[in-house]
Amino acid sequence: MYYTTLEYYKKLFESRKREFAFEAETLDEYAAWKDGLRARLREIAGIDKCIPCEPVHQFLHTEKIAGFEAEYHTLETEPGVVMPFYLIRPGQQKKDMPVLIIPHGHGGGKEKVPEGQGKFIREALEDGFLVACPDERGSGDRREFTEQGEEPERKRLNSHRELMQLGINFGRTVIGTAVWDLMRLTDWLLALPETGDFLACAGMSGGGQQTLWFAAMDDRVSAAITSGYFYGVKESLIELPGNCACNFVPHFFETADMGELGALIAPRPFFVESGEQDHLCGRSGIENVKPQVAVTRKAYALFGAEDRIIHSIHPGGHQWIGEGMREFLRKSRKIQKRNGENLLWGDL
């Protein structure tokens, strides 16, 4: 006989209304809701605990990664906290280049991105994007001593459990520090003389998580793409509590669901890619995704911008497909360039 508590937590989730469940019916109500939820998320994720510092930057060398010439840079994001990242430049560089940040998922670090999303990167480079692929804390070249090593099986490990266990005692979380680091990387990228003001973020799985949170918390993200990470938390995180520690934030289940995180992105273009067979969607599969997209779509409706949220469903599992993403980024840039005009997505 086992006496467990999982059913208790499921009932606890069902019995409580989320503090910032999306219910806005006007743009003024939306603005107040957005300010309130962002402030709460900054608090519970520990973003407010992060310590600003001078952005000490170094360019170290160039590596060949999956056929790409990738510059290896580092940037200090908190005192003594260094984030390595790859910078991949388009063949013909111009002024006002758009920027694309691609955070990696689990199973490796920044080197995973050119290997798994190479076609997407090539298309972005052809369209003139400057591409940045950073290491999240605890992954890639930021693994703690317990997971370090160059053996292939060790390079796939991360230190998220250790960082969560340490960080929670200081009021910090893995995703909160990831968002902070992406904000500091954005500071540096948008300050480059060759870049413009269009910055997109796109990621798969854990990279989709970083993208979702980052875009929700920072309006400088002009367009966001999340693949394999957008679903109801009850089935995907409460019923599957063995997911990586980076998914968990104190009080989040009492605060909001993923649909609310998506709603914070409105009316900026937002692309959600889901697999019908993705096991991380939970026992209801794609039906655990659709209600969250519907919540987000309500926020876009307030702006008359429902067509700017795209939900692409493929028949596969937990994987990046990328169909329609190039066109999505092209249209997103047109919207930003012609800001203030009533543009219909289908007419772009």
C-alpha cells in the first residue's frame, strides 16, 4: 500500500482560481492585468533578485558548428555570472539587421541549436538575421561540477536540479535567471551598431519555455516562436512532476497558466507549434493545448489581432518541425515596420 499526495495536489489546483486568470474585457483592464501579472511573476520567479552589473563582453574565437561559422562570445549578466553564446552572422551584413535569439532545449547546450534547427537558421541568415544561441545556466558550458565532462553522455546533462535547490533558498528559480540572462543578452545585441530594433526569439522544448517566459516578460521581443512547450500545467506539470526542475516556480500554479503567459505577449506575433503525439502535452494530448491557446487568443482579440497568434499542429511527437516559421518572421517584420497601421495578417 502506498499513501501518496499527487491526487491531493491535483484537487488543490482544481479548487483554487488562479490569481491572474485572464478575464480582461477592455484594453484598460488588459493593461492593468498585464502590469499586475508581470510584477507577480518577477517576484515569484526571482527575476527581481538578480543583480545588475556592467555587461563585460569578450569575443574568444570562431568555431565550426554543423556547417556554420559560429563566433564564441561571453557576457557577464550578474557579478561573476558569465553566459557563453554563439553569434552567427549573415553572409551580407547591413545596417539595421534583425536579430534572432534561439535558446536551446534539454539534452545539451547552445551547440544543439545549429544541429537541430539548422534549416531554420539558414533561412534566417538568408533573410538577413543576426542569430544568437546562448547557453542557459546549468547547461552546455555552464554545467556545474557535478555534470561536467566532455563525454557525449555527460554533455547532454544539465544542473537545473542543483541550481533550483540552491536558488530557491535565495528566492530564485532556473527560469527566472534564464529570463534575466536573455534580457541582458538583448541589451547587448540591440546596442550593436549593425542591429535594428526587430528582435525575435524561437525555441524548442526547454528553449520554447525560455522563449515563452522571455517574450511574456519583455516587450522588446517583437515576435516569439515556441515549439513543444505550451499546454495546461495541470496535466503537463502537476500530473508529470518528474519534469525538469526548470519548469517549477513557487506559487505559479496559484497565479496563472500557460495561456496567461501567452496573453502577456499580445498583440505581438506569436507562433505556437504542437505535436499531436507529444507526450509532454499530458494525458489529453493536443486537447490540453487548445484551451491555453484559446485563453491567449482572447487577449489578442482585444487588440483586433487574433490572426497574429498562429497555432501550428503537426502529427508527430516532441519535435521541432518549423513549417510556416520563416513566413511568420517575415510578416512579423512587416508589421513592426508599418506600426500604427491596421494590417491584416492574411494581406501581408
